[in-house]
Amino acid sequence: METVPKTVLNPYFSDTDKDYVYKTKIDAFDKSFGGILIVKKIASEHHRIVFTTELGNTIFDFEFKGESLKIKRILPEMDKKLLINVLKRDFLVLIRKNSKSLDSYFNEEKTMVESVLLSKKHYYTFEDGTLQKIVRTGNGKEKVTFLFSGINDNIAEAIEILHNNVKLKINLKAL
């Protein structure tokens, strides 16, 4: 595009008046975790993300302020540095409302905006002005794909996070 927007807007998880609740399945390496994920925006750049079993036992409880993560609680099976770092990056991509854009591309149906988040390139794909996909790249290859579907009133009914470099898959379905 001739004019590059200064920021790229991710409208999901951006309303402080809403609690975002998703039925969630996380397949991490050779383990599977299922339950309820609750995302609450407390203030600008401040979110709380809690993943519990359906009976209410906490799997993890994260608090994000800017790009910093504070772990309130985590199950010992998930308390692995690699997994925590990957979850931190993934959730930051989901909750970051504005990111500085570097470049943008356009065709008849889609607009793609390039951005850098946590020193990694991300490509935000919009169809008819609605965010449909985010792709994190590294060394010219797709590393992680975030797919948003069933979008209604800035809420994605389904979110799928697919990792190409580690055995991790996250599925979220709105309740």
C-alpha cells in the first residue's frame, strides 16, 4: 500500500467491560489439558489470563503488564521454561491491541500488515477490515499461525493457535 498505517489494531480481548470465556484445549508436547480460559482486560496493557479445569482447579494464572509476565500459579506439569515462554508469546499476540506497523500489502480481498512483537515479525491478515489471521515468522518460515473465525462484535467465536516448530496446539471456543 502507498500509505502504511502507523499501528495495526487487534480488536480481540480489548474491552475492559467484558470477560472473555473460552472452552479450551491445549495439546503441549505429549500432554493434553482441557478446561476454561478466562481473559480479563483490567487496564490498558494489563490483562489477567486464567486457565482452569471445568471443576475450577487452576491450571495456570498469568498476569500481563505490558510485555512482562507474572505467574500467579501454574501446575507443575506445565511449569517448564520452554512452555511458559511459548505461552507468554502466544498470549501477548492475542491480547496486544496496538502494534507498530512496518509495512502493508493489499490485494482485492485482503490486507496484510507487517509488525514486530517481542522482536519477531508478525503478519496480520484482514479480510473486509476484520482480523482473520496472524502469522509469526522466523528465518523466512511460518512458525506460529493464529486463526480467528466466527467473528461477531469484536469477539472471535473460535481461535486456533498452531505451532510449526514445537508440538503445541491451542483451541479456543467462546462460551
